[in-house]
Amino acid sequence: MNAVNLADAKAHLSELVDRVEAGDAIDITRRGKPVARLTAVAKPRKPIDAALLEALTATMPAQSESATDLVRSMRDGDRY
């Protein structure tokens, strides 16, 4: 995380916003103490199309063993 003093933040706000969009988080300081943080806004989640999901799962073959047995075999196989 980067720290920028308030005067520099005012002078270079557009550049700081570009950096935040790219994934950085920036602390703004006043007299050496952090007073604010610039972070990106969370993007809205894409809604799930239930019909498409149902069509996809309908094409998948059924599993021969239960999920419990599958997880146990994976866990026990990786143990040693």
C-alpha cells in the first residue's frame, strides 16, 4: 500500500484514481498520519442464469460414488 500526503493527492488526483482502478490502495496522510484511504469500488456481481445452469448440470454424467466417499478418499489419499 502506498502513502501520499494530502498536497500531492490534490495535485495528482487523476493519476491516483488511475492507480486505484488498476488495483492499488492508497493512504492519504496529513502531517505524516494516515487520514483517508483510496480503494476501488467493488464491481456488481453478474446475475446467474438459472436455466443455463440447469441445462449445464443436466448434461453432466452422474457420479458413481457419493460426495462423502469422494471427499474421504481425496482426504485419505493426500494424507500420506
